[in-house]
Amino acid sequence: MLTAHYAPSRFGQLHYVECGEGEPVLLLHQTPRSWAEYRDVLPLLGATHRAIAMDTVGYGASAKPADDQSVEMFADGVEDLVDGLGLDTFHLVGHHTGGVIAVEVAARLGSRVRSLTLSATPFITPEKRARAVWKRPVDWVRPNPDGSHLLELWNRRRHFYEPGQEAALNRFMADALRVLDRAEDGHIAIRLFAMDERLPRIAAPATVICGQDDDPSMPSFEPMVRALSAKGHIVPGAGVPFPEQRPEEFARLVREAVASAEVAGG
């Protein structure tokens, strides 16, 4: 059974949903999503672990501070949540933006992060940071009185979903519209993140996964595997919404990463 909760933080209340018992596995979503990206993954992981999916600070039902968003701020929220829940150690999973946040959290918390699974995580180089402000908006649309911006946003994301996956796209729309005025801020934040300074500080065993059809993320797959000396898995038939398209395969790869770390750690 999925249960929803709130926990206090320096920003205000943080919303999270969990399922199961045992060693905790914390999942971080992409921008501009919410915990709902893992709606079908949580019960699969919850069969063997305490699976927790939080709403990043600024998204979903979590507090929405007026400050400029940054990966460091997002990571502050994660740190407040795991401290508030009393998680001395935990396994960490991030998809897209959530993977970049997970890099910062793993760099900060060291051995508290028992394993790190990065899904379709952008590999941010100094060259990418230099071009960050010139990137075309991904999810921001100008609201129009006739509601035509809703169709514009739908069409921007439609090609990531296969016919028959409209329910998942509806969930994306609900999340994006909830933060429409700041839907682009998370994308900007990850482009400005000094990832090259943080990756060497990660001690956790890492696994890097990516959907074969995730065209924006596939170029980052090999550089991330090399940077972390990680295990790598490319998944056919999965794209940008990997956790929703292939929840069983996503959960299986996370369980394997967690099990490997638990065996190694004793």
C-alpha cells in the first residue's frame, strides 16, 4: 500500500510517498515531475525494501520557496528529508534531473549512501555550463486565454510517449501545470551544476542506466559510466519516461544495484 506523508524542512513541508519495509531506497524524480513518476515502481521495490519517492523542493506538493532554484538547494531538501526520517544509510536513485540531484547528495553524504543508481542522468561538463542560458526552453509555455498552451505543452512531450501511454502523459501534464510559472527552472539549475567537481567525491558503488530511446540522455551514458567506474545498462524499449514505461525493468535494475551493494557491505 502506498502511503503519503509530510516531513518538515528548512524550506517548509516536504511531501513523500512510501511503500514497504526494510532497507530504505529513496527515489528522486525528473523536472517538472513529482513522486508520481514512480507510482508503478514503488510497490515493486516495496515488496523487499522501504521504497520512498519524494517531491523535490519546488515541485509536486513540497514547499515552493521563491529563491532561485539550484541543484544544491534541491539536495538540501533531500538531506533534510533523510535526516528527518532518521535514515542513517539508504540507497539512492535518480532519474534525469533527479540523477543530477543524486550526484550532489552522494558527494555530500559519503558512506550514508550505500548505492547510487543514476537513470538517464545528464553529464554536465564546463562546456555545457557555458551554453546553459542559451538553451531552448523544454517545458515552459506562455499561458494563453484560450488554453492553447495546454496543447503546446502536450505536443512538446507527446513524442516521448508511445500510443496507449496517454495516462502517463496526463500525469506529466498535471505535474507540469502545477509549477507552470517555474517549469523551466529545474532544467536551468542542472545545466549550471558543477558536476565535474562533485563526481570524484562519490564513494558509493554506482549503476548507470538509460532507455535506448532516450535521445537526450544517451550521449551522457558512456561518460557517466566512465566517470564513476559504474555498471552500465541500456534498456531497449524505454525512453524519457522510463520509470513509467517499463516499471518492472526499472525496479529490477534498482534491486540488482541495491542487492550488489548490500552483499558487498555485509
